[in-house]
Amino acid sequence: MLSRDLDRYVELQRASGLQFRTQRGLLRSFVACACAPTPRPGTRSGALEWAALAPSPGHRRTRLGIVRRFALAMRSEDPRYEVPAADALGPWRFERGIPYIYTSDEISGLMRAATMMGPPGSIRPLTYATLFGLLAATGLRVSEALALRIGDVTRDGLIIRESKFRKSRMVPLHPTGGRAIDAYLAARMKLGAADGALFLSDTGKAPAYPTVVAIFLNLARKIGLRDASHDKGPRLHDFRHTFAVRSLERCGADRREVSRHMLALSTYLGHVDARNTYWYLQATPALMMQIAEAGEALHHTGAA
């Protein structure tokens, strides 16, 4: 019963445009736990026992939130489902982490480090140098860049096909980015690989996401961007944050220009909800200062 309910729930989430991969995996873990030794509908105690298996308080509360939403959806059809309290494992509030904003020198350093990777004569160094440069220049999600096919490179830009929320869009390229992609394509086409992926690894296929992350972390530690003694530091996804913040900073002090640019940036980044784009203002100290000054002027004079 639980397995069938989960399959229907996952299908519903994906039909609404969500990829729902991580949540699906966690919920399958919950169902496996709840079905041992005998299947039963979701219970408060079962959900809490499963959530408590996570290694940290934050992960435990995340697990509880995922299984709680599943229970809420199923309870509308089956009253036997029990919904645990949202704060059963302590108060929880979603807070975005502070993004790391790369400097131009840091991006260049990562790309140079990528070009020095082995093996000699392979396309691997050029693949990663071009990939990191593309992420920094376009703000693409890593998964979107890795999913690019040769046919997605056009004169008008890159075609991003059904990425997050199954939305497709066209991402224009700056002339320098276009030339870099053309140079990579010239080298890539010499391989004659059967796979139509734009970016290739030594296997002749697109690099796997975990492999890309591992290589990035290794290079970041090598050039001193991350401390080898702990796991915190700049992330691969921070290329996207950097692109968004730098583009907002170019608007200067013109708040009307910021508002116009925000809508364009939201579409460009593929955000479904513009609130996800406005969050970048928090990571833009210069613009936050201007907003604060405008608010103060409004308070004192009645005009901002």
C-alpha cells in the first residue's frame, strides 16, 4: 500500500514540473523502513523514527518535512495516515546559505588549473576549463550545462531543454563565450564520439555530476580556494550565484533599472518564481545599502 501511494505521489509531483529525485529517494527509504516487518500506513511514530536516523539535526528536520508533506497528501484520501507536527524534532526555518561570490581572478585560476589536468593529449583538461568558464559566464545550472547536446549550440545562443520544472529557454552567449564554445567544439568534433553530448569525458560520454563536483573540489583546494582540512568553502553552484549578483551590480543605483533587470534575470536563469531571483539582492551589499538608504529617505521625507 505504501509503495503504491508513494508511486502515485511521485507521479503527481513530477506532473507538476518537479524532478523530485532527492525527495523520491528519501521517501523510498522511509517506505522501506515503515514496511518492516509489516506494511502499515504512515504513522507519526514511524515518521519520527525514520527522520531520527539522519546524521544531523538539519537533515533530520529536512527528512521530517519531506515525509510530513507526503502524509498530508495521502491523508486527504486515507484517514489512517497520521501527520507528525512540523516542530516535532525542534523548530525549523528554511534559511538560504550565504553564497560565495567569485572574483575574476579566482575564476581564471580555476580554469587554468583545469587546463593543467591530465592525461596529456586528452580532451579532459579543455572540457573542464570550458565547462567552468561557461558556468561563470552564463549562470547555468551544472545539470543544464552537462545536459547540453551539440545541436543545442546555435547562432542565437544555447538551447536549454526541459531543465528544472521542465522549462526550456534560450540562453544568449557573449561573443567571448561563443568563441570559447566554438574552440571547444572544434577540438571535440575531432573525437568523432557517438555520444552527442557537448561536453565529453575520457569515456566518450558526458561527465557525471558527482565526478564534476569532485574535480572542482580538488582544483579549488589545489589553488587555495578551499581549505583541505574541512568541507566548507566555495561551491560549484556559486558560479550561478556570482553571475546573478554581478549582473545586478551592473544596474548601479537606479532602482527602476534593478526592477526591470530582475524580471529579465529571472527569465534568463529559468526561475519559476521571481522571489527566487529577488533573493540575490541579499547577496549584493552595494544594492542592499542603496535599498536601506532609500528606505531611510522614505521614512524621513516621505519620498524615495
